[in-house]
Amino acid sequence: MLSLLTEPEAWRVASPPPGVPADLALAAAAGAGDPEASERFVRRALPLVRQVARALIADRTESEDALQLALIEVLGAAPTFRGTGPLDHWIRKVASRAVLRHARKTRSSRLHGLETPIEARSIGGATVLESLPRPLEQYLRMLPEPQREALVLRHALGHTIPEIAELTEAPEPTVISRIKKARLELRRLIQRDINLGVCPVASTS
């Protein structure tokens, strides 16, 4: 496995040919097996793949296993990057597919929610969500898995509806419906706790 501990000054990837975007040239060189380009590509991808793995799999051990497998898959898919969009978004998409496949195949862990929090306003109903009675992860765990999965892919990882449909193998109207139902259920659960007088979680800011 490529060393991820060498200092940045060890990167000596040649400049891309004139007219070729740097990210496209990097992906092509990494896909062709250039060791220095591969090193740089992995460094670029690692934090993005880790974010995806931790967002989709709550269990830390399982997420680390998924991270390793997804990172290998992202590197292997580097030659397929065409530069039609940002490289970082492409990496997240490939990683999301790999992590979802790993989670479903092993069935030893379920998709429980987020290590990294979703901003309340991104879900909707900001007035209700300004002071959560419980951590957001707890509410996400109460959602049916397809709804939770779609919501995390959309609002935590920034995938489009067509991309989520592709990743989850569900029709676009189904994805839209799942996200809508997830938002409504989140608001209902939060409002329920507010009505019951559950104390808001302490702010960490």
C-alpha cells in the first residue's frame, strides 16, 4: 500500500500538458500507475473517502474497513474520471458506492447516521431544529434505513437526486419521496420531544 506518511515535498508529479486540467491529468497519471501521481491522488482522496465512510457507517471499525476498500476502489477507478465535474465530488460518488456496497454485503453493521453533523438548516424546519432536544444522530437512527440513507447522501455528502438514485438503485421519484418523508419524520420526532419537555443538548460552541 502506498505510504501516506511522506512529506508533501516528496510530491514531484510533472505538470499537465497544456490545455489539460490539473485534476484530469492527476487522475490519468494515477490510473496509469505513476507512483508519485498515485501518492498525491490518494492524499487528495483520503479525507473525502473517510468522510463518506464515517457518515454512512457509525461503527468505527466497520467504517475503517470500508474506508480501506473504498480508497482502493477510488484509486482503481481514477482512469474513468473525465473532468466533467469537480474531482472531489467524483471521489465522493465513487466512495459512496463502494461504502454502500460494503455495508450491504457484510450486514454486520447498519447505517446509523453521521459522525459529522448535518447543519440543521440543510434539512428544513430551521425554527424547530435550532435547539435539538437530542443529538441529531439519535433522531437519524430512528428513521427507516432507506430514508436515513437518502437523507445522509443528499445533505451530508451533497449528492444530487439522480446520483442518489444511481447509488441506491431506486427511481428518482422514490428518492425524492424518501428524503421528504425523512424530513417530515425528523421534524415530528423533534417536535414530540419539545412538547414532552426534553431538555436540549448542550451547545459545544
